[in-house]
Amino acid sequence: MKRYYSVLLLTAVIVIIQVLTLITGKAYLLTQLTMSAYYIVVAVGLCMVMGYAGQISLGQAGFFAIGGYTTAFLTTIDFSGKAETVLYRMLDTLGLLITKETLYGDTIIHMTPWISLLAAVLIAAVTAYALGIPILKLKGHYLAMATMGFGIIIYRIVLGSRIFGEADGISNVPSFPVFPGISVSGDFTSRISNYYIAWLLVILGMLLLINLINSRVGRALRSLHGSEEASDAMGVDTSRYKVIVFVIGAVFAAVAGFFMTHYNGGIGPSEAGVAKSVRYVAIVAVGGMANLWGSLIMGLVLNFLSLRGVFGHFDDAVFGIILVFMMMFMPDGFIHTDVIHDIKEMLRPLFMRKKKLKKKQEVSND
Amino acid sequence: MLKIRNLESGYDKLKVLKGISLHVNSGEIVTIIGANGAGKTTLLNTIASIVKAADGEIKLNGRDVTGISPDRIVKNGCALVPEGRQLFPAMTVRENLILGAYTLFREKGKKTAKENIKKIYSMFPILKDRGSQLAGTLSGGEQQMVAIGRALMTGPELLLMDEPSMGLAPIIVKNIFRVVESLRDQGKTILIVEQNARAVLEIADRGYVMETGSLVMEGKACELLDNNDVKRAYLGRDYKEFTDK
Amino acid sequence: MTKPLNTFNSLLQIQKLDKFFGGLHAVNSVSFDVKPGIIKAVIGPNGAGKTTLFNMIAGYYTPGGGQVFFKDVLLTGMQPFQVAGKGVFRTFQNLKLSHRLSVMDNILLGRHTRGQAGFLAGMLALKKSRREEKEAEEAVLPILEWLNLLDLKDTEVGNLSFGNQRAVELARALVSDPAMLLLDEPAAGLNMHETEELSQRIQEIRDQGRTILLVEHDMSLVMEISDEIVVLNFGQKIAEGKPKEIQENEEVIRIYLGGEDA
Amino acid sequence: MSVEQVLQYIFAGITVGSIYAFVAIGYNIIYNATGIINFAQGEFVMLGGMIAYTFSGLMPLLPAVVLAVLITSAVGSVIESVFIRRMRKTSVLGMIVVTIGISILLREAALYIWDEQIRALRFFTGSEISSVNIFGARISPQVLWILGITTIIVAGLFLFFKFTLTGQAMRACSENLRAAKLCGIRTDSMVNLSFMLSAGIGALGGCVVSPLTQTHYAMGTDLAIKGFIVAILGGLGNAIAAVAAGLLLGLIESFSISILPMAYKDVISIIILLIILVVKPSGIFGSRQASSMKDY
Amino acid sequence: KQKEEGTVKIGAIFAVTGGASFLGAPEARTVEMVVDEINAAGGINGKQIELIIKDSAANPEKAISFTKQLIEEDKVVAIIGPSTSGETMQIKDLCESYKVPLVAAAAAEAIVDPVAGYVFKTPQKDSYVAKWIFKTMQSMGIKRIGVVAANSGFGNAGKGQLEKYAPDFGIEILIAETYDRAATDLTALLTKLKAQNIDAVVNWSIVPAQSIVPKNMKQLGMDIPLFQSHGFGNIKYVEAAGEAAEGIIFPAGRLLIAEKLPDEHPQKENLMAYKSAYESKFGEDVSTFGGHAYDAIMLIVEAIKKADSLERTDIRDALESISGFPGTGGIFTFSPSDHNGLGMDSLEMLTVKNGQFDFLKGE
Ligand SMILES: Nc1ncnc2c1ncn2[C@@H]1O[C@H](COP(=O)(O)OP(=O)(O)OP(=O)(O)O)[C@@H](O)[C@H]1O
Ligand SMILES: Nc1ncnc2c1ncn2[C@@H]1O[C@H](COP(=O)(O)OP(=O)(O)OP(=O)(O)O)[C@@H](O)[C@H]1O
Ligand SMILES: [Mg+2]
Ligand SMILES: [Mg+2]
């Protein structure tokens, strides 16, 4: 049970923040908090891959893009005027089509995002699996290169294909009705519900990962990080485990991409770029590598500030500074449990000196 | 040759050496024995300046060398055969040895270094055959020989050896102890840490016993061999009992 | 702990194993059997091919020829984890531990093959997964105690001394209740006192009914505890027999043991 | 395709290929000394071009280039002693992250020093419109400069790492820093030297390619990625192989353009890379044995 | 608080850094400069302008976040930008549903087609540029051409327009290719073009390729004419291409040749004012991109003045009724069906002569 306390705390904090923003009239902050939550989902998934299983992935944005672009592409196909096609009739009888009126008075018919959610998860999982089997045999720089290569391929395909909108990306992505009456969309009126949807996703993800880490499989993964040969010798099917973790990370990213795309109503190639993948890696690294909570908190802080444009023209520069600074001075991350110990250690000389002084005084008094 | 006073050192939060004082005279073989985790490796590493000394003083040939960089320790004629061998795994045996002679090359030129390599090869003939094999693919014992050879290539006056017999066949162990003795006969000084306490005490002049970061006993090697405490804690039985019969 | 059934005439059969590294014939048509419930030692000069032999048994190297059977099942061609799944566990000459993990976690890893809970069960914290965890922890404690590691169980392994790391490795190999242990130089780096302790322990392990294949250079250990010895030289088996016989074998003395203070 | 065209594609491939090779050589030098892949390598190329451009307004080309190389070397040295030296204990992953961070910082610094405009150094010989005719195919004289300088550098490095003690000592540092110290090698200065060398070579590359490709504050990222691909393709740690791999990649790209839309050029080259990585992770020219000894 | 009531809040989203900084940086500088000038001169109807610039670095997701922030949090009356078409398309619906006037500095036609009530744009339509190029080709007797374009929103849109209108002018596109916008060497691509029997090349991109294409063409000995898009509108690019820039033909707004316009031209005064102010303030040459931002802010200011209200709907209505407003891109006349407001005559065909821009018709 103890391991869930922190999740309960997180839930409480989420609710408190929402209430506070409402009271202070700053509900608009929820927009960026919602967007950050989706990026956090990518980060914690990557944290599992990198921090726990020790496999670097510089291609995580590629999976995010797979999720986002799959749904953007599928849900922006307009079926109006295509009532004769087999696909239309099939979808229609299954009740999977949604009719919507655009801002400009046109009527469009598109398929429900539930289909594209399924597609996004499947495509991401299958891609990760097929890619993971060969490339996860690689290590270190080689693996970094291979995953980055995958990311670049996705980026290039998105950028070079007309169906994905080339450099413009895809806009006008419809909202995603999750529950009756509640849908994922960037609409002003559904801001609060979207905030909760996003963070629910984070909590769900955290629960799954925390459980995983504390299980038999989780330990095998952690030890794999230390010594693959040893894990092998203890009967861990290391190659299979690595691939599965990679798939989990990919699915997390794709789901996040899916939700973010509906929330934003569109997606552009910048979401697939190497720079984004680097950011995810950076967040995990700065969060302390094998530290889900670190990834969560750093993901929240950095994305929230960045999305609000707090760093201005220095967005990248600030990121660079944080990266370098953290890796140099706190390679175990900001939220490492030893921080408290370190602070104590730092303060100790102060007390010591006082004690010594006292002793000296006592001596001189004698 | 080597004089240590009140040495303290350790890692981050852990203090391992708690005030060590010892000395090694020129031309002596001195050994340190002690249980696992007593801090023997830490001591040798601190002398070689791989681990930074927190307090105390190390003097080499009367010169204070506390806290100077490891390369200058080597230049001052002190070389370490590290625990766990620490080779350059993706370089050939020959390259490993040549790098051992790095300072020699720099100071005395190619010729001395070449001669040294020959000496090493005659000491461990198998290395000559393996000369162009990558060091990482050698068997454990072969690697240990390279490690010793590489340290000798620096042409040290004082040789620090950390468990040189670890993982070696008995015949090689004997050979190595013989090498150690002959090195002393050539005028070198040796400080050696060994688990094979009986064997090392047989060739050593003096010995120290280390327990959890402090030296608890000091004496002539033969005295230690006869000491009951030492016998019980470190000597055990010797396999000679088996071969003798 | 349950005893493995001793119904096999020989537990492990090694048949004509070969291994080449480039031009080097590191293991040259080596065959021998290991009977269940004994300690068998493999000795030989440095570079004789002992570790290579282990690596072939445990699935790390694919043999250039020959086969290994365990309980009449062919091991050759299996991945290391599959070999472990069959109940053959090993330790390493140069320790292989997860330095950032605690002693407890490292040792629990040894129980891996005993569990079934997979990713899904783990992520959803199904009852099966939690029960297995609990069982594993309970099973590990006696072994920790036996190896005097109880106090260190939450320490990061990287901070242990070499000797303690060896103990952790042994514990890790033991907790899965293996039928067979391959120990590669377990006494390297231990002093004589500790070596004696180790020899006690290895014998106790054998007395629990496990079979042990051992590579070791410490003759006091080997001669004392092994039931049978195989000697390798330049990749070839040159002798096999009881310790007594081996000690008296002149060739072994010449190439390995060394004569009397020659 | 006519012979003339084939030749023209070959020249095009060689041109881009040698640019990639320049970056990859820089990677290899630092890799050889530290085992680190320095993702800021592309920024050294950018700095070289920018600094040389700035000075070329004040003085003839040669001293401007020399100054650019020296200043960039100094930057490399500072980066090593301020950042990298304090980091050495961490993992491959940590190093990747830090050098990416440094590359971001260098890029941003360049943006604030030189703004976002593109700049081009003067042609070393001839001008924008001169071209040399070789069997009917044409090539800019600057490409000949690039090739010449690449050749000289590669030859120099080969001799350096293979035959000089300093070169070997540098390699030793990457394999086992502690052991290198025990051999009496001043590891700090070796590592520092490697950063200076690779920054300087990167800067020189930045100068020779600038007349053709132009220099822009953000050019480093793409170069870094391509250079990384080439370094791995050739087998990490091997400068000559890097040049061969660079030319190979350049040629693959150039001929792929002749058949397929250029938009997918990177997709093709990366798929080839992935295949090579999976089939032979040590790179086309790398020794499998050596790479298995490295702890990745 | 008091001061806030007396100010006019205008938001701006530009790609000041990142891949499209060639656009965003001069745009941001221009808008800042203009706002300072207006404020120094007493503001709009006595109210000071409070300008909030956000740097999106050409990321659509940031543009979306910033748009919401500017609208809900900063409560701006209008937004200028973004710099790229992709970003603009992603926030078009957002501005429309929030009813906030957006004057974009990006080129794509889709921004104003279909017309969204609140969305305007200042750059000339790509189709005009394409048509100008083809018209000129017709007069030069060019029939078969090759098209290369950068793989950016700008390049893709341009390529689309060229492909769409070529048949109307009887011109055949034998080959059309896109390249990476950061490409550093294009000889391989141009070799592919050279193998075709073409009379001219059109390159549609922004830097750095605009200078690389002419250089590489010369290097390959291709002596056919090179046409570029209006993206070539910065003398810096001519400098970067050096001697290879001579003779490049491209359509552009009149900003680049403001000095050479006759004094009575209605745009001349504004053009010269902007140009001299910008060049003296920042020590660099103006570009047409900065001009688009200049037009955007000036149009909004004009609309606010005209509406004499800070209500977003009033400002929109005023914008839509602007007519005959001389900007740097041309003379703007908006209508409910035309939110670009510029005609074919907003462009001139230019060429490079002796390292300077000049009218093409002068030859
Ligand atoms: N790198 C390190 N970081 C932290 N603690 C360490 C490190 N290396 C060793 N220690 C600790 O320092 C103590 C002394 O270790 P050291 O290796 O010096 O012992 P030793 O006497 O050489 O033992 P052994 O015989 O096992 O080699 C041990 O408690 C060990 O856990
Ligand atoms: N991966 C490899 N590549 C090339 N040669 C190898 C490789 N592994 C081992 N060898 C060689 O094979 C021979 C046998 O090595 P092995 O490690 O099996 O010896 P060993 O009997 O375990 O010796 P030790 O007792 O010293 O550990 C040695 O000569 C070694 O150099
Ligand atoms: Mg030790
Ligand atoms: Mg061995």
C-alpha cells in the first residue's frame, strides 16, 4: 500500500491546484498544465525505458508523432459525399461516424477517434516491436544512433508526405468524446474537464509503472541496467524484456500524442523532430534517470514554463543551461532522495564549528 | 623509501582509512594482510593518488607527495598493479605494455623502453605469443601478467601490488612470488597486498595486519607467521598439506 | 528447500566441445560427465579454456562443435536465460552485479526463474504478482542469514568490498534453488580464513543435493572439497579423476601445480 | 545516365560526403580519448565559419582562418575543462545529454553574437561562378580545397594515433582512465588536447565549407546528426573509416536523389544505416572484436 | 492597474528563434520598432500600445498555447503573426471561435481561403507570385521549366501554386522536387534538373537555399535563367550568393526598390519611412518579411483608430472595411470575401544587377 501514498498525494495536489486556480481567477493556467500532462506521459514512459531498463531512446518524439498523426489523419478524412463507399456504410452501421458542423458552415462526417486511438496504439506498438527486436541488441551510442535514426525517419516521412500536410501539419482535428458529454478538445468551455482527463492519464500511467517497477519483472529490468550478462545468467530473457519495455514506452508516447492532438486540434512536424526527442531525454535525465517522480516533476515544470513562453527567446538556452547544470552538479537528479541528506551534510560543518567553539569556550572557562 | 603518517581517506560519505601510519624501507618486501573490506585496496589507491587523501602525509624518498597527481607519483618511481587488473581491453597486449612505458619513453627514449619490453617478455613468455591479441580477450591469468608487466614497464623503484596472485594457477603464483623476490634482489622495493597470506609472508621481510581501516599489528614476517591470532584469522591451512602427502 | 531427484546417472554430459577464437583452439574436443550431487572441479593453467568451457555450457558462447546435455536435455544452442531456466546457474570470474541496486534486489533477481508474473500482472499489481514477491522475499532471508549478509541487505552493492560482492553473487545463484551451480573462481580475492568458510559453504550446498561444477586455482579448496577433478591444458582434457590421483599425476604437477619449490 | 552525369553525381556525393567526414573526424578524436560522443561537434564547425567570416572583414583570408581555428580550439579546451572534466564519472547516457546541452548553449550564444543571418566566407580561389571541368562534369574549385584539406588531416591523424605515443596515450584514456593514470599519463591534458584538436579541425572544416554551404548559427544540429551517422557507419574511433563512410554516405545520398524524390533522401540513408547497425554494429570498417571489448 | 486601462494590448506570435528565424526575427524587430514609434507619438487615440511578443520558434503547439494565453490571460484585442503558414493554420480556427482578430504574416492562401471572419493576412498571395513568374516567362519565350522548392510551409505552398497555374500559361513543368530547407549542397538535385531539357529553373524557398541554388547552378555550368520566389527579398541573400546572384529574376513587393520608385507612387512615403527607420535602428537591410509584420501592425492600428473602440468585433469590422491603405506589400483593400486585400499589382518583377535589386522591365 505504501507505494500508493505518493500517487494519492499527487491526486490531492492536482485537485488543489484546480481549485486554487478557480478561486484566484487564473483558470487559464490549466491550459498549459493540461498540455504539460501529456508530455509527462511521454516522459514517464521514457523514464521506464531509459532509467530503469537502461536503454536510451532518442526517438520518442517519433512515437508521439505516430499517435498524433495517426489520429489527425484518420479523423480528418471527410466522409460527406462518400455515402456510397463500402467503408462509409460499414462504419455507419457500426455507429462509428460523427457528423460535425465546421466554423464556416460546412458539414463534415468523420470517423470516431476511438478507432484512431486503437490504430495509434497498435501502430506504435507494432512499430516499436518490429524496430526493437533488431536495434535493442545495440548498446550505448549505437542504440542512441539507431533510435534517433528512427525518429528522423518519422520526421522526414511526416514532412515529405502530402497526406500528413508536409511542413504545415494537419489542423482541424475534431474533438474526442471520451465520456458522453465530455470530450478532449481545446475548447474554452471544457478546460477543467480536460485538465482532469489529462492528469487522470498521468495518474493511470504512474500507477501502472510504479506497480511494474516493484514487481518481479521490474526488478529484472532494473538489474538489466546494471549488468545484462548477470540478468541473463539468472534466467531473465533480456532481449524480450527490453523489447517489451520499449513497446510500453512507445505506447505511452503514442497515447500522449493522440490526446494532445485532439486537445490542440492539430499537429505539426515539430512534434516529431529530434529536438523534441532530446527534450524528453533531457527531462528524464534531469529528473534523475531512474526516478518516475523526477521525470514527472521536471516534465511538469519545464514544459509548463516553456509552453507559457516564460523563457522567451531563451527557451532553448535555458534548457541547455538546466541540462548542463543538472548533469554536472546533480547527476542523480533534482528529486533524488539524497537531497535531504546532502543538505544535512552541507550544514553539518556549521553546527560542528559551533560545537567546537563551545568546546573551546568550555576549555577556556576551565 | 615510503613513509606514511596518519593517513585518512575514503569515498564520498564513507571514511575507509582511519589514520594509517606505516613505512617501507628501501629494498624491502612489505605486505599488508587483512580481511575483505578492511581498506587495503583503498590504501594502495591513496598512495597512487587515485583516491584523494583526506588527511595525513605520504612521503616518497623523503619528498612529500600527498595530493599530487597520479602521473607525478609514477614519475617519482612508484607504480601500482591494481586490483582487478584494469587493462586497456581493446588494445593489444603490446600496446598495453608500451603505454606502461609512457613516462620512460618521454624521459629516457625508445631504447630503454624496448629493453624493458624484452625483459617483461622473458619474465612472462606467454605474453610474447599473445602480443597482438586484444587484452580484453586474454584469460584471467594472462591479464594479470599484463597488469604486472605494465606496471614494471614504468621502471618503478617502489612497486605497489594489489593481490597479484588473484586468479592465477599455482605454478604461476609461485612464479610471481619468485618474480617479486627477484625484483627485490634487483633493488626494488615492494609493498604487496595479498590474500594468500602464508605464501606472501614467506617471502616478505615485514608485514602489517589491517582491520577495518586501521593497522592493528606490525612485525617481521616470520613473527607474524607464528602469531596465533594471525594464524587463526588469515592463514588457514595450506594446500601443501595435500601435495606434501 | 527441496532436493532435486537423483535419478540421472550423470546430470551434465559434455561431449566433444570445441571452441576456436580465430586461430586459437581454446577448447579442444573436451568431454566429461558430472554425476548428480557431487562437486566436480575443473583446473588447469591460465588460459587453458576453463572460463570458455563455462561460457559454452551456460549459453554465452556457441560451441564450434560438440554438445552439452543437462538431465538429458540438449543445452547447446540455448540462450543463457534458457539455460538458467533449466536450473543451471553460474557465477562470474569477474563479478557481474547490478551496482546501483541493493543487496536484496540483486539477490531477489536470482529468484526470477521461480516466478511467473509477467508485464501485465506486474503493471496491474495482480494478486499473483504480489504473492510471488512476498514468497521470494521470505525465501531469500535464510540464505542472507546463512551468508552473513542480513545487515547489508539494503546497501548498494557497488559500495561493498570485493569479498562481500562475491558472497552476494553466490547468494543470488542459490536463491532459485538450482539443481546445478557453475562457480568460476569463487575464492579469488578471499583470504585463507574466508576461503575456508567458503569451502564449508560449498560443501553444505552439495549436501543439500545440488551438483557443483567449479573452476578454481586455490588448491587448498579444490583438493579438500571436490569429489572429482578434470584438468585442462591448452584446451584439451589431460586428466580426470579423484583429487588424490590428480595430485599424483606428474603431468599435472609439471604444468600446473608446480613441483616442490622448484 | 551519361558518363558525364554519373561523374556529376559522384562529385556531388564527394562534396557533401567530405563535409560529413569533417564532422565525423572530430567525433572520432574526442571519442578516442574519452569514449564520449561530443554532440557539440557541429557547433565547432559553425563557430569556425562564423569567426573566420567576422575576421575576414578585417584581414586576408589565411590569417582569418588561422585565427578562427585557434579561437575555436580554445573554446573546445574551455568546454572540456569547465564541463566535461567534472562529469567524467557518469554514464554514456549522461555524457550524451551533457554534450547536447553544451551544443544548445553554443548555438544560442552564436545566435546572440551573430544573429540569425546566414553568412558565407570568400571562395579560397575563384568565385561563386567559377567551376573546373573534369571529363565534362563540373566542380567548384572549393570542393578541391575541401578534398585536399580532408586528405591532409586524415593522413596526419592516422600517423598520430597509430605511431605517436601521445596518440596511443589518448586512446588509452578512453579505454580506462584509471589505468591510464597509473601508467603516468596526464589524463586531464590528454582529454583537453583531444577537445582542442577536434574543435580546431571542426573549425577548419567550417572555414573550407563556408563558401559553398554558408554558415548559419543553427547549422550545427544537422551536421552533428550526419557526422554521427558517418562516425558510426565507419566504426567509432576510426578517423580514416569515417572519411570513407562519409564519402559513401554522400554518394548514397547523391545517387538516391537521381532515382527518388529528394525529400526522402535522409530516410534512405538512415535505413541503410540501421541495416548496417543491425548486421554489423561495429560499422562497415570497424573491427567487431574491438567493439565487443568496449563496455556498451 | 490604472495604466492597464489606458492601454491597448496587442499580442504577437513570431518565430524569432528556431528554423524560421529568418522570418520571425525581422518581424519581431519591426513590430517593436513601430510600436515604440507610435507610443512615442502619443499612441492610438491617446492610448499607449502594450505589445506582447511571444517566440514560438515555429512550433505549432507553442503557437496554440500562446494564442490561448494571449486571448484568455492577457486579453489582447488582436494578434499579429505567426510567421509560418503551418502555425497560422493551427490557430486559425482558434481565433475564429474566440472571435479575436488575427492578422497573419504568413503566406499560404489557405489562411484566407475559406475566409474566416477574424483572420487576415498581409503577404501577397502565392498565386500572384506564380502568375507573375509565368507571365514573365511567357514574354521571354520560356516553355519548359524545372521547379525546386524547400520542404517548408512556404516552399510547399509555392510549389503547389506553380503546379496549379502553369497550364494556364502554357508552361510545362518537367520536374518538381523538394529539398530539406536547411540543405547545404544541392548539386546532386540540380544535376537531375540539368539532365532534363528545361529552359529555366524556379526555386521557391527562403534562406539559405536561395543563395545555394544559384551558386550550385553556376558551378554546374547551367546557364539558363533562374527565377526565385518573393522569399528572395533581402539584399543579404544577394550578398551570400555573390556573383552567382546576377540575373536572378523574382517578383516582390516594392520595399526592396523603394528608392527607385517615382515620388508620386502612393506607397513611396510609407516604404521609405519604414526602410530608413529600420535600417538606421538595426543597422541591417530591410526584408520583405519585416514588411509583412509592418503592414500587420499598421493595419491593426488603423482599424483601432477607425473603430475608436477596443472591442474585438469592432476592430474586426473596421479591418474588413479598410480600403486603399498603402502598406509595404501593396495597397490593401479588404472586403468580406477578401481578407488579403492585395491585387496582382502589389508585386513588381525584379532582378539583380551589379549586386543590387532593380526593375526587370528596365532591361
Ligand atoms: N568506490 C567506492 N565507493 C564507495 N565505497 C567503497 C568504494 N570502494 C571501496 N569502498 C568501501 O571501502 C571499504 C574498503 O574497501 P577496500 O576495497 O579498500 O577493501 P580491501 O581491504 O581491499 O578488501 P578486499 O580484500 O575485498 O579487496 C569497503 O567497505 C568498501 O565497501
Ligand atoms: N573472446 C575471446 N577472443 C579471443 N580469444 C579468447 C576470447 N576469450 C578467451 N580467449 C582465449 O582463449 C583462451 C582460454 O581462455 P579462458 O578464459 O577460457 O581461460 P581460463 O582457463 O579461464 O584461464 P584463467 O584461469 O586464467 O581464467 C585464452 O588463451 C584466451 O586468451
Ligand atoms: Mg582489495
Ligand atoms: Mg577463467
